[in-house]
Amino acid sequence: MDEEYDAIVLGTGLKECIISGMLSVSGKKVLHMDRNKYYGGESASITPLEELFTKYEAPAPNESYGRGRDWNVDLIPKFLMANGQLVKLLIHTGVTRYLEFKSVEGSYVYKGGKISKVPVDEREALASDLMGMFEKRRFKNFLVFVQDYREDDPKTWKDVDPNNTNMAQVYEKFGLDKNTADFTGHALALHRDDEYLAKPCYDTIRRIKLYSDSLARYGKSPYLYPMYGLGELPQGFARLSAIYGGTYMLDKPIDEIVYDESGKVVGVKSGGEMARCKQLYCDPTYVPDRVEKVSKVVRCVCLMDHPIPNTKDALSTQIIIPQKQVNRNSDIYISMVSYTHQVAAKGWFIAMVSTTVETNNPEAEIKPALDLLGPIKQKFLTVTDFYTPKEDGRDSQVFISKSYDATTHFETTCLDVLDVYRRGTGEDFDFSKVRHDLGDEEQ
């Protein structure tokens, strides 16, 4: 350990493992440490099932749950966008060698007390029960515009200047009502609030195209999920980092982060040893004095012996409840996976409900989502603080990720990873640096 590294990464959560892999691929000498004995940090997967019940101080599960070792429960599940940057990174780096993915079967949105499939092409728009007949045609025209839109070809812009036209004006141009704009912005573009309406429309158009392109790859939904749970993902990136020369140390206490007189990080002390570094990357729990709490997130893990009603018996799905549908300022998210992903015993399902806390009664806030699930055999509720770094890290060379937000998809997490990498290196990650000889086949 008594060496000098380009970067030390503290914590083996999903974000830190991805950053470690990206830094290693970019030629950095990386030391990756975690005070825990296991990978994953806050985003760990819990197995066997008995350990989950112990963690939440619940009575031991009875025999109806099957074998405990057949369960692998993610504390913070995230679906991957099939055509998103993280999947591209997984493929190009060869991390897919260590992982197997399964397509998520359904993508739904809540409106007026019931859930409906998210329409993403002209055919689905015309069949959707989310809109009346005339609205369907207007929405169909909007989707055709989005699909034909090319940023480098003004002929495809249809008099919509993407830099000077906001999204509210685009909806108005196509005559879309507020309900249609609601599910478009929150269930297709995956915005978490309505601030996007006043911003230039190019970002939202990109997001909708990403959703549609991702759906086109596998058909049932735009999302993928790793077999055996999300805990496989940090370990895959750990292997990637090792291939490129990275060093990993689990169960390593972090006694002190050392700074020079100017406040710049110079190393990490652990057990009488000191590893020196030029930069430090970590999650918020390692540097509590350098982060600030901005909100709370409530999550509820629900164990069920049936799929979610009204999803055509989908064995995996995401449901988004847009904020306005339940008079809130934040969307509510539901993700569900099952025994088909090797994360539960035969015939069992795991749903996660999450949202940003807005009141003094977080459980009541997620009731609209819990009511959609049908009978729940067991649920585990947690409320966690959401932290963001106080500074960008350029002066101290300490680059901190944000806590995990309430979303059940990977897009905001991926944006944070890319932002941390950009702050630390001064450049965007160059996918062309990745060695293709590690295997870039799609699974």
C-alpha cells in the first residue's frame, strides 16, 4: 500500500466502481479501497434472504419464501437503458463477459388512478388508453417529429430551433395537452420535475430518442437488468480495473484522508500505512465535512408472490407515477424484478417503491404506489439522506459523487458518474480509449 497512485477511490458502490474502471481504462494507476468486507456500499445486494430480514430487524422468513440463498435483493435497484452510455461502456470494455442481462418486460405510467403502457411509437400511440382519439393523432405527429429529428440537419427541425425553443413551446406547437406532456416528460424523457419545460428542447428530444432507440433493441421495454442483481455490476467493473492494473482492497479501514498545507489531498492513511495520491474519488460517506444534505429518499422493498396487477403479468417492470398525478413535487417510482432474474426463489417477486421525501410521513407519500402492488407479503422501509458535494473538487482534488436518488433507472446515476469523471480529469470520457480485444460482443 505504501506507494503513489494517480488516484485513490474510496467505496465500492456502483458509481465508484464505474469511475475506478473508467480511470483505469484511461491509463491511471488506481488504488480502490473499501472499509466494508463486501462490494456495493449503499447499493449492495443482500443474500441470503435471512440477512435481509436481519438487517431490518424482522422475524426470520418462514419456509414459504423458499431457499434463502436463492434470493439476491438490491437495496437500490436501477434499470439500465438498453442503448444508454453505461451499456455501451459495458460492451466496449468487455465487462459484459462477466455479466448476463435480461430485458425488463414492461414500462408503465400512472394516470387517473390506473396504469397504462408507455407508448413510444406511432402504433402504440394510436392504441394507447392514455389519450383521446384526436390527442393520439397529435401525439403520433410529435413522435414522428422526434424520430426524424437530427441535430446536425436543420431540415428535420420543423421550424423548432432546438437551442432557442423550450419544451413547453414544442408541446404547444404539436397541440399536446398537459396530461400528454406529463407522461412524455416523466415516463419517456425521465425528467424528475417540470423545470425542463422552460429549458431548450434539445435535451428532452435526445432523452425521448434514447428511450425509443433502447426499446427498439429488445422490444418489450427500454430497460435491462443484470441476472443475479445489480451487485454483479460493481464486481464486473472491479475486474475491468484489475485488468488495466488497478489494485483493490476490501475490509480496509480508512483512518485519515491527508491534505497538504494548501488543502490539496496527498494520500490516505490506513492501519499505520499511507498510500499517496494525486486525486481522491469517493462517495459522500467518506467525507461528511465536504457534503451537504439536500433532501431525503424513502425506499420500500416489497416481497410478493405475484406480479403487479394490470401489467399483463409482466415478470419485471417499471412504473412511474408523475408528480402531478398525486399532487406532489416529485415522481414516485416502482421497479419490479423476479425469480426470472435469479434474484428470488421460484414464484417470488421483488418490488421497490421510492420517491423524494416531501413531508413528515414518508410511508404515506408512497401509498399510491403501494396500492398498485396488490397483497405484499413483507416490506422493509428505509429513509436515507441525499447528499451532494459542497464544491467541485478542483482545489482539493477530492471528487465526490452524489447519493443515490429515488429513480429506479440508471440515467441520473450515469450522468453523475460522467460529471465526476469530467471534474476529475477535465475531459469527457473517451470511449475510443477502451480496448476492444477484451470482447465487445453484445450478449
